[in-house]
Amino acid sequence: MSRAKIAVIGAGVNGLSCAVNIIENIPNAEVTVLADKFSPHTTGDVAAGVFGPRPLSFGHTDVSLQRSWFESSLKHFESLLRTEYAGIIGLEYLTGYFLSHDPSKDMNKALPWADLVYNAHLLSKKELDLFPGYKSGICFTTIVCDCRKYLPWLMDRFKRNGGKVVEKKVERMGELNGHYDVIVNCTGIGAKQLVGDTSMQPGRGQAIRVSAPWIKNFILTDTHPETYILPGPYDVYLGGTFQVGNWNVEVDKIDKQTIQEKCFQVVPSLKHAKFLHDWVGLRPVRPTVRLEKEIMNVGNAKLKVVHNYGHGAKGVAYSWGCSQQATRLVKEILSDSTQHSKL
């Protein structure tokens, strides 16, 4: 049997998750990852990687689909947490709080995934007293994934299975014509240029990394701009912004001051945390996650493509579930050439 040649464009958390799932679940597949940025220089490397602090609601993407991706990804990371390699992979359990100033806020509706994580419960008055000014909230335990460890581990797993890696910026899909049977597009914000997706926008994120080893719980509030305090194994992530349409990748001093002030209001002791570095990144935002197969007309050629991009701030939380669905689409498209562009 001839080997199916499959290219995955992008080496972020979604690209590598797709590459691993494809090479492990499609017999005889020859899989190549094509990217110009690899860990530690991807957007995923600086992602907080916490499963659940943000509500599931994301543009117009069907909530049942989002829940399915979230649940599948959570089960994947749960299984890894039960292995001896959890520390090497960068996984741990984390307990924390989602807080609101609105006493009437229905936290169960605000966080429809609460039944999928652990020990979720509405905060009592005594618990809320720990956070002056906040009138409602929920506490739960979930998983945090440090992509600075997870992405290299995924890459090693891919290579151990015979995967190939090519450092290359793909400027046009036509460059790959005749070289691969299927192309998996995991280019994130780069899809705007690569496939002409005009619905793609940057969701500019700015955050601060500090050393504050006494912070053991995450905190997220429903204020705008969003405020979050997310401890990891090495540092604490203070944020943040989600500025749709803003392409600026430089540190904004006003945003930084706002982040500090809001985080210090929630946890005053952070004023004495040691500053490590700032972070600015562009999350890939579009009205819906694009996870579908397509036959692209490129000149006189027809390219079989599976798109998997536009996850916004939920790239890590949806990564494994989306990659499993993408793999199913690759299996279908290998024998199906009837799909047409939906852009």
C-alpha cells in the first residue's frame, strides 16, 4: 500500500497535536510538519494553559462542539497526569476561583463546563469574604499545562513515531501542490494571509510574568478588561487584555499599568512580586473555529485540505479534541474529493 503524504502547517499546540494524532492513527501515513516558528517561539509557549477559567462561549461556534473539544482534551491531559512523565510534560492540578461583582450572576450558566472539572462549587459568603468587593463566584480544581514543556514533548513524540520536520514559512498553498496528498492548515492568525480568510482577526493579549511563589491558586474575574492571576510551576501569569483587531506586538505601558493595578486590587501582595518579563501575543480570532475539510482550487490544481484554526484564547483547552476531529477529516478526505471551498 502506498504511503499517504500529509503536511501539517504550523508547530503550535494545534499543529503538533494534529501531527501526533494523524501519525498515530492513520496507518502508513508519512507526516511532515512545516513551520517557520517552533517552541519556544510559538504563541502557545506563553499561553497560561489552564483548563476552564474562561467561559465556553466563543463567537458563534456551537457550544456543544466546544464542550466536546474541551472534554476530549481534558481526558487526554488527565491520562497524561496519571503517568510518571507528568512533570516532564508540564502538567499539574490547580485550584482557583472565578469571581464577579454581580451578586445575581448565575455562575453555573456562566461556566457551563463546571461539571467537567473537579469539585466545582458556588462560593459561600465566608469564601467570598476572602475577596472584598466580589459578590459571587465559583471554586474548582482543574488542569494546567505548561506549553514550554508540553510542546517539546509533543514534538519528541511525533519524531519518535517517524514524523518529519521542515523549517519553512509557507507563503502560498500552491507551494505544496504535488508534494502531499492532504494538507492540514493549523496556521492560526497566519490563515488570514495563507488562505485569504478575511474573517481572521488578532486578539491581542498582553500579560506579565512575575515570581510570586506564595500564590497557589488561580483567580479570574469577569471585569473588563479581563483580570487573571494564574500560577504555574515557575512563575505567575498576570493579565490581561483581549483586544480584537489590534495588531500591535509591542508592550503597551498603559495596558501594563492597568494589568498591575487590577491584579494588585485582587491580591495586594503581588505588589512585591519580582518582575520577570512582559508578553504580547496575537491570538487567532474569527467568528467560529474553522475545523472542516475543503478542496482548494489553486491554479489548475486541486488541493485536499483540512483547516483547524481560529481557536482564540482556547487553543490549549481545545487542542486535543480538535486534533482528533481533524484526524477523522483527514481520513475522510483521503478518499473524498467532492468538497468545495466554504470561504
